[in-house]
Amino acid sequence: MRIRLASILLSSCITGALASHSSSGSDGKSNGKPNSKTPPASTAEPCICKEYSQIAAAVANCTDIVLSNIAAPNGSSINLSGLKTGTTVTFEGLTTFGWVNSSSFNPITISGEGITITAKKGAVIDGNGQAYWDGLGSNGGLPKPDHFIVVDKVTGNSVIEKLYIRNWPVHLFDITGCENVVFQDMTLNNAAGDAPNSRSNGLAAAHNSDGFDVSSSYNITIRRNFVHNQDDCVAITSGNNMTVSGMTCEGSHGLSIGSIGGKSNNNVTNIHFADSLLINTQAGARIKTNYNYTGFISNITYENIVLQNITQYGIDIQQDYLNGGPTGIPSNGVIIENVLMKKINGYVASDAQPYYILCGDGSCSNIVFEDVKVTGGEASSCNYKVSGCPVSS
């Protein structure tokens, strides 16, 4: 019988939701008709998993899942890649992860259509970053999970919201192949990685700790999130039609397009960053393309952005980017066109530059600055002369 099988699989999970999936009659034998004594799915109890071993069966059988105080063992991930259409997963209490000696391991994987990933008040997801941080991130050193949460092919007006995540090892969200998804109202707090540790040679222990990495995705909304990290707050490397708004980014590398070039998809179009605050970040509004690669960037808007104590570049458009450090010589293989910088205001640190724009020969066009004023720091550098760069004061 299906109820009996599901009960065995779920062990001590509360399995009221399973009843709505049963096709057994009142005598326990399948008759191909709904059981009139089974409550509708909308009134079913959630499947509450309190042990890691219960998750797989809950994912296979339930559409309302609570993960309560889950401790994933060493080398084990929370696999939510087989969620049924319309499933809601709620994190409760403290979720923790053991250690793994791998850079290709993904601690959490999510996929599905019309799904909701959320959390109860006070819930915390802890990525055990301190076990891996060495100041090098994905550039070497200890093997460490490169992406903490992989959101793969999530579609159908899905929502990921209200999560509190801390201490992730390297990059946090890897969002790829997704369409019509909202990421909202989350606190992503990697502040503990700011301090050096015994392995980081005086540098911040956490490195390459991007908040949201988005590629080959469409109709994505990222809004009302707080991110404290040590790399890009948001980095969009390919895709179309995305809105990033209401963000507070602290200690990051800014709101970024790129880096673009050298990937399987190098086109970024119709992106709107708006209504956000950047504090103590390396850059503010940032577009970066890789040296001697090709790609296409078009219809990008940064609007109503406030900058506070930016440590390198307030507005940064550079076509000489390399992970190991910029070359200082731009290439023109990536086209950048139709960029609007509007109502960007604030200040940079004393040794930073308000504007740094380094375009390749003929590869930038229609870059417009409207009501932009970034003050402080050293003299700006700008080789894009068609519309002219803003005058700092």
C-alpha cells in the first residue's frame, strides 16, 4: 500500500501530507478512486523532518516539508532537486553542515516548478565556513564547496525568501537556468569572514564569497536582501530581464555585471539595479569584462543607488578584467551599449576613485550619466568621452 510504503520511508517524520497522495480505498486496497476520508491537500499536515535521513523520502512524497534543526553529516548535502511542483520547504531552527574535502560539492541543491523555499522566524542556516576559510576562496588553498546553494532550473513563479544564512564557504547562491523566480527578504551574513585567521596570512579569512551569482536565467527578481560578504553582492554573468532592488550590501564588491567573457553564455541584457545602499564596499555600480574575450552587454540601468565609503571605485566600467588582477589595457571584444547611470550619489574613501571607466577601442556606446554625484577620494580616470564622465567635487 502506498501509505504504508511512504510511512516506512519517512520513518518518524510527521506524514499527514502523504495521505493526500494516497489512492487507496478505506479497506487499504487500491481502487483507483480518491479516499473520501482523506482530507484535501490544502488541509494536510506538513512532513516534519527532524533527522537528516528523513529528507530524501519527504522530498519524494510531500509538498509541504519542514526541515527542523537538521544536521547534515560530513560529506552529505541537503538535496532538494526533486521537489514536486508547488512544494513549500520551510527551514526551522538551526541547520548545520559537516565537513567535506571537495571543491565540487554543493551543500544545498534546489530545483522545481512553482516552489517556495522559506524559513520560520529565528531559523539559521550555518555553512560551516570557518572550517574552510583560508583567505584564498576558490583561488586555491583548502578544497572547499565552491557554491553553497545551487538553484538549478527553478521555474514557474517560484520564491526563495526569508532565509538567514551565515558563514558560507565561498560563493553562496549559484542561480543558473532559472526563469520567473523571486529571491527576497533574506539576510546573508558572512561578517565573521572579515577577520583574518591562522590560515589567511593577515587577509580576511573568507574570499570569493559572492552573495548572488546569476547566469543563463530570465525574469529574475532579487529584492530587499541584506548581504555582508567579501566579494560581489550580486554578480550577473548572463541572462535577460532581471531586477535587483532594495538591497543593502556591506563589505562586498558591489552590484556587478560580470565578469563577462570566456563562459558558455556571455550575453547580459535588460538589467535594472535600483533603490539600494552600498556600505564599505570595494565598488558601487560595476561592469567588468574579461580581457581579450567576446560578449554583449546592453540595456543596463543603475538607478537611485547610495554609496557610502566605497574603497576602490564608486562607478566602475572596465574592460581589462582578469581574476588575478586587471591588466590596465582594455580589450574591445565585449560590446557595452545603452547603459544608464541615474541618481547615484555618495562618497568614496580617501584613496579611492569616484569613477573608473576603461573602455576598449569602440566597444562602449551610449553610456549616460544623469543626476550622478560621487565625491571624495582621488582623481577619477575615464577614457569614455562621448557623453563625458561626471565631474567629482
